[in-house]
Amino acid sequence: QVQLVESGGGLVQAGGSLRLSCTTSGRPFSPYAMAWFSQHPGKDQVFVAAISWSGATYYTSSAKGRFTISRDNDKNTGYLQMNSLLPEDTAVYYCAAPERSYSSTWYHERDYQYWGQGTQVTVSS
């Protein structure tokens, strides 16, 4: 019933920018945190960024200073603005949301129960 749909991925040159979007349907968006994970070729998913229901943000070290997570509750949409992209950012990016409105941690896959279909980001040299 709860659905998350990502968009905004694509092919970009190193140093370029993309903005990923994640739109939620099936429940109110505002009470829940949202996160982004990335899955690089042949590797497990890793945490990228998260934003709480109150707007607090969390980033992995490689994303800090380059990526910005935000949300627009009126549009039921979360965003990941990706600047200064690097080839190592190439991955499928998934948005995720928890079943509950609170979590003590933000960086584990198990913290999230609802997932989008993923959007491919490819960064060329």
C-alpha cells in the first residue's frame, strides 16, 4: 500500500549534478524519516543520507559537503541533490522509509521497511 517511487537518475559527467526525487504514496509523508542508499556494482547497499521527520539530516562521510538531502512535505517528496559527482558515485540509488515514525539509528538497511525501485546514477570520467 505504501509506495516509494524514485526518479532523476541518469548519466552525468564527473563534476556534474543530479537531483533525485522520491515520492511517497499510500500514507502521510510528513511523520516519517526518509533515507537514500546506494548499491554499487557487485557490492552491498550502503547508507548515503537520511532526513528525519523534523528535518534533521545525516550523511555518510563521502556524501557530506557534496550531497544535500531535503524534503517537501506538501509534495510528499524527498530529494537528494548530488553535486560534484565522482565516478565512484555510480550506483543504483534507492530511497527508503521506515514503518515507524522514529528510529534510533539512520544508517542500517534494517531501519527501513519501504523501498523504492531504484534509479541508476552513472558518472563518467
